Amino acid sequence: MPTELLQQAAADNHWAAIGPELMVGCLALLLLVLEIVLPKARHEIIPSVAVVGLLGIITGFVINYHTAFVGQTTFNGLLRHSGTGQFLRLFFLLAATGVSVLGIVALKRQKMPKVEFFAITLVVSGAMMLLAQANNFVMLFVALETVTVGFYILVSYTRTNPLSLEAGLKYLIMGALSSGILLFGIALLYGVAGNPALTAASADSMNFDALRVFLYANPDNIIAAVGIVLVLSGVAFKVGAVPFQIWIPDVYQGAPTPVTAFLAIASKAAGFAILLTLVTVFDGYQSLVVGVLTVMAIATILFGNLAALTQHNVKRLIGLSGVSHAGYLLVGVIAAIHVPFAVGAICFYLFAYLLGSLAVFGVMTHVSGDDDADQDMDHYADLAKTHPFLGVVLAVGLGSLAGIPPLAGFMGKLLVFLAAFEAGLYALLGVAILGVVISIYYYFGWIKAAFFPQWRPPVFEGDDPLPEPPRQVVSTPAGILLATAALASVLLGFYQGPLGAWLGLG
Amino acid sequence: MDLLLIAIVAPLVLALAMVLGLPKALARNLAYLGFALPAVIGIILWCQFDAAAKESTYAFLTTYDTGLTGLGINLTLGLNGISLPLFVMAGIVGLAAGLYALQSAAERLNHYVTLLLVMQGGLMGVFASVDVFFFYFFHELALIPTFIMVGIWGGRDRNYAAMKMTIYLTVGAMLSLIGLIAIYYTSGAQTFDMIALREAIAAEGLSTVAQRNIFGLLMFGFGILVSLWPLHTWAPLGYGAAPSSVAMLHAGVLKKFGLYGLIQVALPLLPEGAAHWALILATLGVVGNVLIIGVVAMAQRDLKQLVGYSSVMHMGYAFLGVACLSVVGVGGVVFMMVAHGFSAALLFLLATSIHHRTQTFDLDEMGGLVKSAPVLSAFFVAATLASIGLPGFANFWGELTIFVAAWQVFPTLTVIAIAGVVISAIYGLRAAAKVFFGPPTEAFAKVLQEQPATDLTWSERLPALLLLVALLAFGFWPKLMTDSINESVAEIYPAVETTVPADVARN
Amino acid sequence: MGVGLTEYLTVAAVVFAIGFVGVLVRKNTLVIYMCLELMLVASTIAFVAFSRFNGTMEGNVFVFFILTVAAAEVAVGLAIIVALFRRRQTVQVEELNALKN
């Protein structure tokens, strides 16, 4: 029994390096234990435990942000800790916190078991954090599947609601399909890079570093090219890039609003985390990767914006507008091949998107009625008059998503566009600008619905007056979340200070 | 303390405080301060400007790090001879608009004032920024409240007008942003700092093709924002719907952003590109804005639309002046921008005051207001004369200088432009005559019976007086402004030959 | 002449293609689900074949992960399908179209 080998392998297992992920996992387990231990009447504190626990983990993480592991690989090359990875870990923790707060608000109205939602959210975010640091296809696949399977459950969480189940089924089929495609691509890459007959073949061909070296040495391998295209397609499903975006409107509409937020924010960011890693791995096939991504980016921006124009259901609208955001981010990914600061730009964009989306989804959670899937633009009539706070938060969030200066979203777009310009992607830039102009129209339409006085059909005597659109009272934690998201969106537009420095932009 | 920063931040901080729930009465009193501070600071800086130390024409330079130094983006504030008069004008017009708004009986006045304060902060920032990025940024900061205010507090067609303004102005802003980013990269300076950009381009120089393309982008981008014909259609509609203070600030000040960008950024950095496009710009300005819009304005029956069209029309002179590419022409444009800022704001203010008394903007339904409101009519006639460009008012010097400069380059267009003065006299005086003189119409007599018209109240007179005094001051004493303008323009445009002695502009 | 890598890969590719086309054209959710499993199986075949012919163990290890993940997916997926069938009394995709504008 070659125990030395095992010992040697274990020496590389720095558990401290994945401390935050472990804590997130333990927190998830703790929630389940609490559910068993606590009497039923006390169960409502469990979600608060999740949020407080997450805030604690975030605090600890920020304190230890500049950990010694940055720049190293651990666990036998399964994980690579990088500055971008650190930022994305923080990003997923913040997203999980926001989604948990929204979950508390939304689940109050459902007769649903409440604990599992938070436990699964935690597990999924832990997996995303690992995903952002994956340096090996095994790690990538397992983490990605943990995320995906977790989302199957979350999307169909309100199982008494057929719409939620239908969305869950659609997400299931599409998610499994993309996993299958991704997996087959991985198999091809693994096989071709491990072929001893080829130069620079590696015994450890799942490892990104080895694969990168191999792809450099064999720039014309057809099987490798097919594998790359399949892997990119699989990832494109996750970020919702055209032509793999078909699931987005239905799933976004049917899923419970907090889950939609989680999908829009974290799932997309996770996809881009993978893409950023893979683009460097596939460096040897640059022209192929750039070609595929360019076509995708153009189609994604145009489709997302044009399809969003006609939407009246705000959940579908935000989903399709999210597609267009994926398009802008793809432009950033392409730029990142040549321009180093583009990675920082993408991170900033994602962060601005996180804040803007949390603000908008937070308002949606409060405005939605019993039927979570039926959220029409008309429900927002006079929101600014009856709930000025929600109105302002909505306007700031949408403005930031639309990229209106001086909000954070504008800076994100500007940074990505600057990177694209430096990389010389003029055609893509033109399409992106066109997309931004189109998007102003529907974002503004939504703000208009909430702010500008609307025409109402006159109510005659004897008729029942139109039912008031349902609106929730804003609880303190939700209020803090919304106010933070909105204020941060404004402040980050004016002053990027420490965040810019973190991302290497300062 | 950096006065420039205070002038920008004070209104913004007040606006934020009002959002966060300052008590209403206190907020309103503080709002006076928020509007007054920029104006006062503007005048103080103006007095100090001649003595101040200057670095490549800019005085009061300060730089703040906002976290994007790595990309060459810093908040750099400063004023030169071109931005100083506009900065002062923005302060004074802002004060007038603020005073007028605070006395108005708008619904949800606090929100209205809050947005107006944001706009004011943005406006001060536009003219105080030496960094091209922040110059753009502050413009957008001022623009967003404009859309919202038009949409909520606007008059007829406000939804359509707000939407149209948003789309047009966003497209314009995006085009100019691409142009600015293109300058950023092609100059090789990798910075948005105007001074560094100038130095980099003076050392390297851009290729002719790049200059032409970028100038084209900027010309149409900025052109949309300044309502260059035929991309002007948002303007009369938007101003027609906009509440008075917003129209004052946008038509008076914010619109000048595009011209200011052309003068401060595009012309000095891209001289060859400018030469390539000059004839097109001048033709569009004179034939499109002055002639066609002038004729359209003559056909207007709605007072506010008329003022809106007149504001679009006068931008034609500015385009002509810019297209001269000479120190004199540009100096004239700067002078005219300031003068037009005051006169356009005054006209919008008075148009709204008239509406309060007549309950209509329809010229055919008014008449004889002079009997009940003599002060109002005096103000209106003065403002109309100023806008036509009669000697004694600031507009005269601006237009005269532009004509003198343009005569050397585009004689035919200059003749048409001068004919435009006659057009503006026709519709301006006709409007004044219809509103104030002659017998009241039947419909209007009924309104008067129900609600006898009062003369301008003091709270309306004060802002109007502020603007009129400024117009007259620069009209009788243009040297107040011309010295500093000439000095800066001459230094920024060293390559372009002066065909006319600079003394003419100094009149 | 024994069975070589090419043959294994051909089988894998054919199975993958059958699964992929099946997902796109079949109407019954359960059949679609089986097709998805076919795609995973195709990858498994490819992994094992590559592992055998390249002489590296990683492919075999990966297969264990695939099996585990597929099991989890099936558990969740069938639960969703059953719950949906209880509500709607159908598993035909063309009848599951309540989500739209």
C-alpha cells in the first residue's frame, strides 16, 4: 500500500484555504439540526440564524481577505486561489445573504417548509464559491452540478404552485441537457489531452494548467476544438447566452421571486467565473473561442433587449434584460483575453449588477401578490405615491441596471466598454451601445409605470372599485437590505475607491 | 477649502438630506442656500480669476482620487476663461430657477426641489470639470432629473415628451461618450484629463482619418444634445411639456454642454477633423436651425413651443460660430452661450408666469395683458428684444462677433444668418404684441373676469430681475467676460490662424 | 483486430447524438429524462475508453462522480415530475405551457 503517495497528496490539503466554504456548509447543516432540535413554534428564528451566520462569515472573510493562499493551488491542483476568486467568493456570500433576506419576506406568504430554502441556498453558494476557484474539470463539474441540482429544488420550491413546478421541470431538462453537453466536451478534452501519442500530453489532463499547455502545443486538434465548443456551449446555458437562453423567461417567471434573484445574480456570475477561467485555459484556441463568443455576444445583446421590449410581466422582463447583461459581460470576457483590466471591469460590473438586482428583486418581492408568477407592470401603478421608499429603490435599481450615470451600473458598463475599446472590439462595442439605448426604453417604461401618473378606467357607482394591487409592509431587515443596495448603487457610481483598488482599477 | 467642490457638492448633499427626510420647512429654507451657494461661489471665483495662478489656462486646479486612477480617471476641477463665464451663468440661472421653483405651487414641491438641486449640482460639475470623463458624468447627472421632472410635473404630452427626450438625449450622450473614449485611446495618453490630453495630442497628433471619424461622432453626439437640425425634434416638444424651472435650466444651461464640449474638447484636440466637417456643421446650423426652424417658429401659436423653437433656432448661430474655427468665432459663441442662457431662461420663466394669468399658452386666445400686468409685459418685451439681439443686451455682442468671424469664412451663410435675425424679430415681437397689446379675446376676457390677472409678484420678479440684470450688465460692459475668454481661447487654439484682430471680439 | 478507441468513441458519439436529438424531439417528459441519462452514459463510455487507452486513472474516477451526480439529478427530477403530474395530470411537454406572457 503506497501510503507515501496518499500522504504526499494529503500534504497539499490546506483546509484553511476553503474555510469560508466549510463554514457555509456547516451553517447549512446547523440549520437542519436546529429544525430537528427546536420546537415548531421557535422555527421562525432559523432563517435569522442563516442571515446572521452569513453576515458573520462575510465579516471574517473580509478581515482575512488577503489570505496567504492567494496565488497558490491547493488540494493537488483542484483549486487555484486568485484575487478574482477572492472577490467572487465575497460576491456569492453577499448574494446568498441578500437572497436569504428576500426569502424570509417571500416565504412568509407561502405555506411552505421554510428551513430547507435557506439550507439549500447556503449549499449552492458554497458550491459557487468553490466553482469560482476550480482549477480542474472534476472540481468544476462536481461544484457546477451541486449548484444546478440545488437550483432544481429551489426553482420548484413552492410545490403547491403548478407554475413553479413547471418552471422547475423546464429548468431541470435544460440544466441536465447543458450538463450533458458540458460533460461530453470535458470527456473529449480529457481524452485528447491525455493521449500519449500527442506532444505535451499529460497524465493529469483534467488539470487546467496541464490542459492549457497541451492546447498550446496542439493548436489544430479537431477533437479538442469540438470539446472546447461543447464546453463553451454548456457554460453558455448557465449564463443564458443566445442560442441557449430559451429557458430563461419561463423559469424566471415561474420560480419564486427570491430564487429568480438568485438565478439572475449568482448563477450568472458563477457562469462568468467559469468562462473567465476557461478563456485562459483555451488560450491556444483563441481564434475559435473569440469567434464563438463574439457571435454569442452579438446575438445575446440583440435578442435580450429586443425580446424584453415587448414584455409586460416584469419577471420575464428582468429575465430577458438579464440575457442582455450576459451579452455585455461576454463582450468583457472577450476583451479580457487581451486587456488585463477587463477582468476587474467584469467583477465591477457583476457587483453593480448584484446591487441593482437586489434592489429591483427586493421591490418585486414586496409588490408581488399571492400568485408569484403573475407580476405585471400594471401592479406598479402609483407605487411611488403609496410607497415612496419602494419607488425610490426601484428607480435606483432599474437606473443602475440600465446603466444610467451616476449609478454603479453605468460605471460597470463604462469599464467594460473601455476594455472592449482597448481590445479593439469596435463592432461589438457598437452592438452593445445599441443594446443600451434600446434597454433604456423598457427600463424607463417600468420606472414610468411606478412614478408617472397613470390613466385609470373610471369607476362607476355600483361597480366594485378595481382591487388595489397587493403590497407588503417593508420589514426592518428587508428595509436595510433595500436601502443598502440602493445607497451603494449611488455611492459606487461616484466613488469606486477601495473596490476599484481591489479589482486593480485604482 | 475648495470652493469649486463646494459649489458642486452643496446642492447634491442638500438633495440627499431631503431624500433622507429633512423636515419640510427646514428643507425649503436650506434649499435657498443650496441654490444661492453656487451662484455666490461663481461670482467670488470670477473676481479672483485674474489674479489666480493658472496652469495651461486653468485656475483653481484640484484633483481628487475616486478610485479609478489606474484608468486615468480623476475628479479634476478647475476653471479657464471659457468655462468661467458658463460656470457663473449656470450659478445665476440655477439660482433664478430655484427661486422660481420654490415660490411655485407645484405638487410635491419637496421632491421637485430635490431633483432640481441634483440638476444644479450636475450643472456646476459640468463646467468645473477638467476631466473629460467627469464632464460627461456630471452632464448625465443633471440630465436624469430632467427626464423625471418632465415626466411627473410636465404639462401636455408629458409622457411622450419625457420618453422622446430620454431616447434622443441618451443616443446623443452615447455617441459623444464613444467619441470621448476614442480620444482617450487614440491619443495614447490613457487619461481623461483635458490638460494631459492636450499635451499628448500636441506632442503626437492624431491621424487625419481618426480625427475626422471622431469629430463626426462628437459633432452628431453633441449636436443632438444641442438640438442640431434635423435632430432637434425632442427640444420644442420637451420644452413645451417641461415645468418652467426645468426648461430654464435645460434650455439655458444644460444644453450648452454640447457646445461647450465642441469648443473645449473637440476643436482644440481634433483641428483637422473640425476643418473637414466645418462646412456641413455651418450649413446645418444656418439653413436648418436658423432658417427652417425660424420659419417654423413663425407659424407657432403656442407661446411655450414658440420659446422652445426660438431656443433651437439660436443654436444655429452657435454652430456657425463654432464652424468658423477661429478665435473670434469661438469667443463669440462662448459669449452667446452665456447671453442665451440668461435670455432663454428668462423667456421660459415669463412664459410660465403668463400662463398662470391667462390659463393658456395659445397666442390667439390672449391679448391686452399689459393693462393688468405692466411689469410682466415690460420684462417680456425686454427679454424678447434681448433674444432678438438688440444692442444693449448681451446677446448682441455674441451674435455680432459670430457674424464678423463668419463673414470671412462663409459669406453666403452669414447673410442668411443675419436674415434670421429679422425672422426672430418678427415672431418675437408678434408674440409680445399678441399677448400684451390689443383687445383681449372673448375667451380670455372670461378668464380675466373669473380670475383677475395680477402683475408679477415679488417672488417672480426677483428671479426675473436677476436674469435681466445679468443680460444688461454684459450688454453694456462686455469686457467683463471677453478678456478672459480671449486669453484662454487664444492659448488653446494656437494652431489656428486668427484672421480677424482679436480686438473686434473685445468690443 | 480488436475493438479500438475509435469504435468506443463512435458508440459514445452515437449514443450522445441519440440522447441529444431525443431531448429535442420527444414530447413525454419521462422519455426526455431517459434521453438525458443517455447523454450522461455516452460521456461515461467516452471517459472509460479514454481512461483505458491513455493509461490514466482520472477518467475512471470521474465516472464515479458522474454516477453520483446523475443519481442526485434523478432523485430531484423524478420528484418534480411526480409532483407536477399530481397537479396537472399530464407529463406531455406541449401541455405544460402555463408560463407565458
